[in-house]
Amino acid sequence: MSQRQSDPREHNRAGALERLAGGIDPVVAGALSDALEGRDITVEQGLALFNASGMEVNATVMAADELRRRASGDLVTYVVNRNINFTNVCVKQCGFCAFSRDHRQEEGYFLPLKEVLRRAKEAWDLGATEVCVQAGLPPQMEGDLYVRLCEAIKSHLPNVHIHGFSPEEVLYGAIRSKGTVRDYLKALKDAGVGSLPGTSAEILDQELRDRISPGRIPVDRWVEVITTAHDLGIPTTSTIMYGHVETNEHKARHIALIRDIQKSTGGITEFVPLSFVHAEAPMHFQKNVEGVRGGATGVEVLKMHAVARIMLNNWIPNLQVSWVKEGIRLSQLLLNAGVNDMGGSLINESISTAAGAQHGQLVRPSEFRQTIRDAGRTPAERFTNYRIKQVFDEGDEPLDPLDLVDGNLEERFGSYHRLVKMEGFRFKHPKHRDRAKSQSAT
């Protein structure tokens, strides 16, 4: 492994890695050496890192931390944002999803435009620079629904960044509008979408997807949406969901595919590992998918973040931890395993909460900053595109508006469990609405 000479601390780190490498599996040591020399490691080498144990895991984590330091220094970022999951009604029934409801179920909701705008405006007034708009796929959806939502948000809040619509949603919108994915993405961009979340990826292996979510967007269509967005100048994030039925090889190949896309387009801003929340997931409690595990172990979470940093470092500099999945304490520890971004404040979190996640729906900016400082790093607020808004290196910053919100946060911002019980936002199927309109007209 190479030793950089510019800083004594770098020499010490390299020396520690050298000593560790002497006592671990030669394949793992070779993979870490290649990565630290600036070379992309292969799928086979990534698989060896995922299979690592004992001191090999320690060496992998140390290498990931060193690569993180070279890529982003000691700055750890976060964004102030709000999730707006405007409906949980969905035509698909994915085995891992506890958020969605069939349109016949009582707990199906649909936020009217007025409520979407109210939530976006409230977030902006509290210092948010981004709204993340994702939802279920409602039946008989009007093809231009997503476009109209964006136009309305932008007309009221022209400077807010809309991070909206997964590849699954983009494909559904294109199908419902009877157009192409490219044309639909152009319409979304014109309406104000600034970036897409690279969710609905799960594991990018078609055979596995057919097991856990039959009918989910196919791998080739997911890649089509992501690469077309990049071609049109719309950046995206990228994700993986793990801890269910996948193998280590699935994970290594998934990350390699994300890397290949980035090599080709350069449009991915970050990679976000998402560990499977199993408690309320249908395929777990209904046991209708063979071999489903109860989520990733702590060591698996550690290795996922470290290996992702090692495989992607040359191409995607930002590795985000999901505090919703892992909690703040484990997220803080993962700052030593390659992570350089803590994600967003969210304000509302519905999808993981519905699945049984226990880590809340809001992290205040001051909590992000304290967590980052306690890990020995420097906090910085960013915009969605990772442009830095403010670095907090003095420790005496004033509190953000979101820090000053007191009282019952669930009363103030709502929650998924309250929302599904609110009669005023109950989903009404389009054919029922049309029937009611015709009856009132007569």
C-alpha cells in the first residue's frame, strides 16, 4: 500500500494499514491496496471485501475512511429538507413495502394540492432548501399529475429545489401520459424538477427483483430512466436496499453497475445504502418469499458503507448514511467507514416509519452539527447538488428556524400513522369521483 509523505498523520495511517494488511487474507489486502493506489477494484474483489471477517473488516473500514478523507476531507454535510409523500395508494404490491395501500383500503390517503403547497411553504419558512416529492402509484392517475404538482410548487416557491419522482414513478407517469420516458423527463424538468431520487433500485438483479417485487420496474427500464435523466441534465442519486434475500455477490454487482452508469454519464450525486426494515414488510411477516432475513446485521451495515466507498470513491465522492434506517448513533459511527453525508432533516418520514423504523421523522440541524462535531468532523449545510451553503467551523452559529420549533412535533408536522386515519385526506378512486360529479350535476 502506498504511503503519502505530505503529512505525518498520513504516514501513520498508511503504516497502520500496512501492519493490518500483513495479517489478513492476501485477496482482501490486494483489493485494499488497489483502491488506495487509486485503481477501481473488480466485482470479485468487492465480493472478497463483503465476505471479510475479523481483522479484514477492520482493514476494510480503515481503507474506506482513508479514501473518504482524500475525497472530501473532514467536512460532513447535511441538507435541510422535507419529504412530501402525497399518497400511499399504489397499484403495485411490493413485498418489502409497508407504506402502500390498495385503493380499497381505508388507510389510503391522497393529499390535495393545497396541502402539498402548505407543507412545502412551511418547510421553506423553516429554512428548508429542498422538498423531496415521492409517493405511491395511484390507479388511473392523470398522466400529467407529477408535472402539475411541480409547476404549482415552483409557482409558489420558485427558489426551492424539487428532488422528485423515482424511476418507478417516472415510468408510470410516462405510461399514463402515453408518452416516452424522455418526453416525460423533459416535461418534469420544464416544470421545475431539479433532481431525481435514485430509489426503486433495491437490488439491480432481475431474477431477485422478480422474487421480492414482481411487476416492479425492470432493471433495464430503471437504467433507462436514470441515464436519460442524466442525458437531459437532471442529476440523480443512487441507492441499494439490502438485508433481505440478496447475496454478497448481488451487492457487489449492484454497486459495480452504479459505477458503470456514473462512468458513462457523470450524473450521480451520491450513493445511499438503505438497510431493509423488516418489521411490517409483507414478505417478512407473511413469509411469502422464501429465505427473507430480518434486516442487515450491524457488521453488514458497516461493510456495506465501507465497500461502497471503496468501490465508488473514484467516481461518486459522496456516500450518504440513512439515519432513518440506522439511527443517529450508528450513523455517527459510519462516519468512520467512508460516509461523508448525513442526509436530510426530512421533517416528515413515512416510508420507513410504515415499515417499522423507530428513529423518528426529523433531525434538527443543530443535532446534525453536534453529531458531526462529536465524531471529530466539521459540519456543513449543503444544497441538494452538494454545493456548500455554510460551513460551521467556529461552533457558535445561531440556531436555525427548524431548531426553534418546540412543542409536539407530531401535532405540528403530522405523521404517517396520523395521516392514514384522517378522513379529510381519504383517497377517492377516480371512477368514484366521476360518478359523484355526474350525480351532483343531475
